[in-house]
Amino acid sequence: MNRPATYLALALLVPTLLAGCDENAAAPEQAAAKAATDHAGEPEGGDHAAEAASSVTLTPAQIALADIATARVGRGEVRVPLDLTGEVVLNRQRLAYVVPRVPGYVTKIEKPIGSAVKAGDTLAVIESRELAEMKNAYLGARERAPLALSRMQREEQLWKRKVSSEQDYQDARQVYSEANVLLRTAEQNLVAVGLDPKSAALDGGGRYGVTTPIDGAIIDWNIAQGQMVGAEGAIFTVADLSRLWVMATVNIKDIGRAQVGQQAFIRTRQLGGAVQTGTVDWVGDTVDERTRTQHIRIEVDNAGRRLKPGMFVTATVFTEVKPGVLVVPAAAIQRQKDEAIVFVAAGEGRFERREVTLGLRDPQVAEVTTGLSEGDAVVTKGGFTLKSELEKSGFGGDSH
């Protein structure tokens, strides 16, 4: 090849080689730029950053200030609830209408409305002319009966000695029989009005005390000083308010689920969510034709007298029991958007946010089907503070 041709070939080859070198030099820069574009928006730190975003770390002082408490996840039972509406009513087995047994006028009121009373307490004192007559009739009959007996015995002896006629003896015997009848009648009249004839004999007056047959409280009265009262109506109503009834209605689709002996929880807004316990003690045998509901009765422990007759309540009857499931205290469950979450103590002041799937729930515990393991320590108190701290970091957005 001559020299001019060689120069021409070199002139054509040099630009091509230079271009190839430029492309090889630019490749790492392009790869780096692409990688940066592909990972744009990802948090620095990878898994560690994601872990930090789903947990809260507090100092011992912060934990104490938030008053955080935990409980271990374990196996337990969940009771299947049936929620009903009902009304609190008086327990008619613990109710007494106090009616004067003998007409008279009120001389003294011993216990006003609202008073707590014990069985046998005197509620009012009544003066009765009719009672005075009954007592006097008893006292007279009690005196005549022995005299009639003595006369009959004497006439019997005279008749046997032929001193007097048989007719005189029969007349005396008849008088004795009549005296016994009058005495028994007088005694029964006193017993019928609640008086012991033996004690009544000590006083021939007509004053007597109206007493309560049960312990409880006076919830109503119809009496005033000097008022004439009789057996036509109650002058006091006494109720034992420590045990009340809740009359609840069961929808026709749930008939058969409520049974006598099942436990129930009673709630009402007036009590601020507080729960009273009770037991189903009666289930109706018929269905209301108008409402298509069945009535049941729940006897409720009202020792604190927080429930009041006339209150409307929600009654939760536990119709089934599901044992041996993984449960957490209901207080540990929180809502964030549409998710159920708990916080798990991970040690060294760190609390992890866990999404959980819930099964059955009752007011005390909730069944957890996913998200927790037996032995996990879940936060039961102070969880709202943890959720607030987590949301400040931007996790989970707005909560419900």
C-alpha cells in the first residue's frame, strides 16, 4: 500500500475508535443515573427505615409518663354474643304492696318515701275502731269460754246425781260449744289481720303498726297524717332494688339462641359504658304477633343501685362459648383507618405496630386469628399515646 492510501485509512479509523471510547466511558454514569431514577422516593436505610416507621421507641421516663401497661397473649375462651334491646323493670318477686289490714286513720308516719327498710320495720301507725272491737271481742270470748266450761261440768255432775234435769245439762253444754266457737272466731280474726292473739290480749286498743314484709326501699306511698285508709289500696310500695329485671326482645331470626341460665352483660348510656352482670331466668313461650319478637327476662345484680327501673339498655346474652383460642384483652385493640392494630413490646423501649385479624369479640377479650403469637406482650394501656407518636412520623395517615 502506498503512503497516501495509508494516511486515508487512518483518517477514517480514528473517529470511529474515539466514538467507541466515549460510549464506554459514559456507561457507568448512565447506569448510576438509571439506578437513581429507579429508586427515587424510596426511604434511605432500606428495611431498617421501614422497621423504624412501624414502631415507636420511648425512654423509660416517657413510658412512665404515658402510663403504659402490657399483657401477655394467651389461650382463652370467647363467648358468642347476642345483642338485644331491653328495659329495666322492678323484680316482681322482690316487690311488696303494703296494704292496711284493718281500716283506720293514720296517727304517725314512721318511714317516708325513699327510706331503706328491713323486713318487720313499722312504716306507719294506724288507729282503728274496728281493730279495737276485734280485740274486745277476743278478750270477752276468752273470758266466757272457761265460765261456760265450768257451768257445763257442774250441770253434768248435778244431772248425774239427779239433782237437775238433763235439759239443764244439755243447755249448759250448748252454751259451752257456742263460747268455744266465738273464741276461735275471735282468734282467727286477729290472726287474719296479722296479730298474735296472745299479744293482742295485752292491749284492748285499736292502734297497730303497718309493717313491711321484705327488705328494700320505699319507692312509692299514698298516705298522709290523719288520712283514713283501708284495704282498698296500697299505702306503701317497697322494692328490693339490689336485684332487678331486664325485659329484652329477641328478633324472630334469633329465636332459640337465648336459653335460661346464659350469662348476660347489661349496658346503658347513662352509666357511661359500665357493665352490669345478669342471668337469663325466663324465656317466653310465644311470639308477639305485632312485633314478631320473643320476650326474655334477665335478672341483674344491681347491688350498687346504678340501674333504675325505666332505663332502656343494651343486653348482650352470651349464647355460645368458643374455648382454646388465641385472645388479647379488648383494651389492646385499636383502629387505624380500616385496620385493627395492636402495639407489641419488643424490648428496650421499642413498641411495634402490628396489624391483626380479629375473630369473635366480647367486652373483655378478642380472638386474634393472625398477627400475634402466644406470649407476645401487647399494650393494654397507653396505646393511644403510641399511636399518636406513630402518626406524627407519617405512618398510617389519619386514624379513625
